[in-house]
Amino acid sequence: MKFQDEINRRRTFGIIAHPDAGKTTLTEKLLLFGGAIKEAGAVKSNKIKKGATSDFMEIERQRGISVATSVLAFEYDGIKINILDTPGHKDFAEDTFRTLTAVDSVIVVIDVAKGVEEQTEKLVEVCRMRNIPMIVFVNKMDREGKDAFELLDEIEQKLNLKVSPLSFPIGMGYDFKGIYNIWENNINLFSGDSRKNIEETIEISDIDSLEINKLIGDSAAETLREELELVRGIYPKFDKQEYLDGNLQPVFFGSALNSFGIRELLDCFVDIAPKPRPKKSEERWVEPNEDKFTGFVFKIHANMDPNHRNRLAFIKIVSGEFKRNTPYLHVRHNKKVKFSSPNAFFAEKKEIVDISYPGDIVGLQDSGTFKIGDTLTEGEYLNYKGVPSFSPEHFRYINNADPLKSKQLYKGIDQLMDEGVAQLFTLELNGRKVIGTVGALQYEVIQYRLEHEYGAKCTYENLNVFKACWVEPTDPKNEEYKEFLRVKHRYLAKDKDDQLVFLADSSFSLQMTQQKYPSIKFHYTSEFQ
Ligand code: G4P
């Protein structure tokens, strides 16, 4: 098969959802439809169980699963589908943001009873800012939930999306009768004693056909006709280009647990979801079908075996073909590296592959040379943008609790930061190290992993910081900037890339500083060029 055909048949996407909306169940059902797994229960939820935040076995269990589910690939209808895992837990939101730099589209899962939840809002906002095409899947239609129109309204308002329903539910909860598929013009009935069986799909040529009355009864048929009329009146007609541009979001309804509405979703997905898209580097746009290989690291995972310090770096291939045993340029190190055993991912296993194509994810064994955001090329000096750090929410000093193990401690901190577990800031004033995290849970993870993987012990000390702001002077030589550096010296730190960061201790002091030094820009993310 030609290189261009390989690109055309790839779909790389992520499923985003608030915990419990049904991401794991949907993933599993997609894999079942793709024939990649044989039975339900094969995909493990990477959820942190409630109340288990200080249970280290739970953290290890979660880490183990998150390696196994990092990338799940399967074939459906000649299309190679790569699902990238996105943790729903808010303490791991940054991991999800980074993964979103490697997807070409997303499916957003919403629980029909709970509606739009907090995590969904945040993640969708990131996708919207990057114009990532989104399909919305309203799940748990077998349960009582919100009225479909009310929910569509909520999705538009809270998520700031423009929706176009491609299916519509017939009833809900106990009265859930099935789904009218607007995309394919057919009806799927939900029935059977156990209500777990999928009835055959019934083609409907005309919405006024009495066939519908026979299938679902007169009153439900009338309601359906009225509702479909309303859908046509209120919502824009689906337009593929608008969807691909991130301006219109098709909506499907179903029940992942009952495998209901999944085939419709998947069929439409392979039809409309984008193949690998061009990506912007600092230097230029890169097209997937360029001859030369380029790719970037969006995730690093430590080996689960503490005796082997090796890590797995996940690379998204942006252009060209990635070949085994071929030297590539590690742009940040300006060094050629080659890989004898790159891993490709399948539903339940990983395998060494000789060649991978744009859209694919390969896992490279790494002994500490990569960090998140690194670019690999065939020789060109380019750097992919879009794996920014965000200001953490929590800040603590990290102290060495075992003076004999300081080397191990610093190495451990260094490597955990490369993995993106948290962010490290080094104070300009005295060189003290500060760890910034999105959630408090990460401090426990770091402490536990430093001890078990590096043999080092640490303690923490609270530090009152409101936000970390990356500092951008208009002119580094002007007097205003020099004064800022002098006056605010004790609030300044360097991040891991040696960028200057202002650790504002309150929202008020940040405002005052901004007013006093108008020529300096303060950014909440590390990427602002
Ligand atoms: P997540 O990955 O988004 O966190 O959600 P997950 O798939 O684990 O689903 C959360 C819960 O919702 C699970 O129940 C799951 O069985 C249930 N669920 C998923 N899809 C549907 C659906 O279409 N209808 C109904 N009624 N329930 C659904 P649980 O009791 O928390 O877990 P489990 O013990 O059943 O696995």
C-alpha cells in the first residue's frame, strides 16, 4: 500500500469525559466492534478509585493500567484507528492536555443524567481553542436523564459548541425505545427481554411512513416526527467541512453499556473524522505526506520495573515514515539517535514494528534522553509547538530527607519532571526547589516513586503561591525590566527550561505587579510566542 493510502486510512483520536460518564465502557465497545477484543471487561478503567488517594497500591495499579491503555489501536472497515488515553481525573488534567496535542479529533462523552460536567468543560475548551474536530456522544440513554433538547441546549451554552444532532433518541430511561439515525435515515430499536440486545436496523425511507407507527406505537411515532421537525428547524444541517474546521459538532445518542448506538457512532466516525492533520512547528507547517519523517514526544512513561530505569517515550508521527534502526535527529540535543525496538500499540499488546506512518504512535525505549515536547526529524532543525506547561495550582518546597541520597533525589526529581508528573521551579534567590502540581495527589505519587524507584526520601513544605507566570519583557534591557528583576528578586524562579517565572503570592500582588510594570507580559502558560 502506498504511503498516501496509509495516511488516508488512519484516524487518531482521544475520548474525553468527566470521570464516570462512560469513557472506558465506550472504548471497550469500540474495540469489540473492531474485533480487537473478544469480551467486555478487557479494558481496565484507569480511574483513581474514590477515597484511595493515599493508597499507594492504587497509584501503582493506576500507573500499570495507564501504560496498558496509553494507546489502543484497532482496524475497522480497512481504517486503522488509534485511541489515545486521556485520564479524566482532574489531578491528571495536564497529562490529558498534552495528549490532546497528539490527537487529530476527539469524541466527547456526556452522561445524559449529569449533563455537562466540570472536567468536560475544561477539556472541551482546550479542544475548541485548537480547533480540534469534536463528535459528542450522549451516553446512558437507558437511564432517566435530561430531555434531549434541554441537554443539547446545555451543551451549546456551557461548552460553547454549535451542535448538529446526527441521531435522536426515541424516549429515554424505562421508555427508551431506540434511536432514529438522522445520518443514515434508519431506526435502531432497543428491545429484548434483557434490554441488552440490539435489534436489527430498520431502514426508513420516509419519516411519515406508517412503518414507524408499527414499530414504536402511534404516540411515540408522532412525538418522534415532531421532534425531528424541531431538530431540523433549530439546528444547522451537518456540514463535514464545518466539523473539520472545529465550527460544528455532530451529536449521537446511545448507551455504551448496552452497545447501543455505538456502531452508528463508529460508522460515522470513520467516515467523517479527519485523517492525520498538518502540524505547526516553530519554523513552518508540516504536512503528513512530506517525504521526511518528523514527530514529537507527547508522553513519557516510567518503566514499572524499578530495576530497569528505562522509560517509554510516546512519539506521534507527524510526517514521513518512521523506520526501525534508522538514525534520527534529536533536535534539542542536536544528536543522532536510532531505535532498535520501537513499539507499536494494539488493543491488548505492544509489538516491535519496522515501519510506522503519520497518525501512528510509537513507543521508544529511553534511558533519560527525552522530555515532553522533544522533536525528532531526519535532519531538519524544527521544533513542534503545542506541549505547553500551565501554571500549577499547588506549590511546595521539596526538601531532601536523607542527605546521603541527594544525588538520587535530584536525578529522580529530574526524571519525574521530564515525564511531566509535575513542574520544577528553582528560586533565583537561594536555589531552593519548588514543585508545582495540578492536584495534591501528585505530591504523594512523587514521594512514593522517589523512594521506590530512586531510593531517595523527601519532605515537603508549604509555599504560598497563587500562580506561576512566565515572564516576557518587551525589552530585556530597559530600566523597567531591570527594576522588576531587582525588586521582585525573591519571587523569581527558573522553570526546567530555564525560562523566568514570577511566583505571585496573591491575585492582588499579581495585579499590582502588572500595573507597575506595563511593558512586561505575564503568561499563565509556558508557551507564548
Ligand atoms: P469512565 O471511564 O468515563 O470513568 O466511566 P466508565 O466507563 O467506567 O463508566 C462508569 C459507570 O457507568 C460504570 O458503572 C459503567 O458500567 C456505567 N455505564 C457506562 N455506560 C453506561 C450506559 O450506557 N448505561 C448505564 N446505565 N450505565 C453505564 P460502575 O457501576 O461505576 O462500574 P462497573 O462496576 O459497572 O464497571
